[in-house]
Amino acid sequence: MDKNHILIVEDDADIRSGIEIYLKNQGYDVSQAGDGIEGLAVIEKEEIDLAIVDIMMPRMDGIEMLRRLRERGNMAYVIILTAYDSFAYAQSALRLGAVDFLLKP
């Protein structure tokens, strides 16, 4: 049985590493990216089942990454992770097909 592959796209290396450790302990294959540009590059090379994506990142934010992912026809599940509690961000992400919107503590 193949493991599900999860991509973590987050500019904070400590948060990325913490999420990766947890997910690997749960039996998932995990890849990391530091921003949306790196995230899209990973998705071009690897089959991803789920992406956990921060909104505010340098070079390319999570909303733009999600928009470009959908433009390419990639319908992988996406969960948006952010410290922002703006309803507008949540609406944008959900309109683009994000499956959830999680707030960082």
C-alpha cells in the first residue's frame, strides 16, 4: 500500500520541521518547500496528495500558489495554514478549492 504524500509549504523552517516530524510519525511521506515558487516546483516533480500551505510567504504567497496550481489543472487537496484571521483570505482560498483554512496559534 502506497503512503500518502504531503507537501508542507511554509516559510518558517521550525514550523515546517515540526509539521513534518508529526506527519512522518503518522506514516506519511513528506516534502517541504519554503514558499509558493518552491512548492510549485515540488508539485511538478512529485505526485502530491495533500498540500498544507501558509498564506504569507516571500516571493509567492499561498493564495497565488493555489491559484496557479488550479490553473494547471492540479486538483490536489490543499489546506491553508495561517496566522491571519481575515475572512477575505479564507474566502479566496476556499473559492480556489482549498479544503480547509487553519489558523496558527
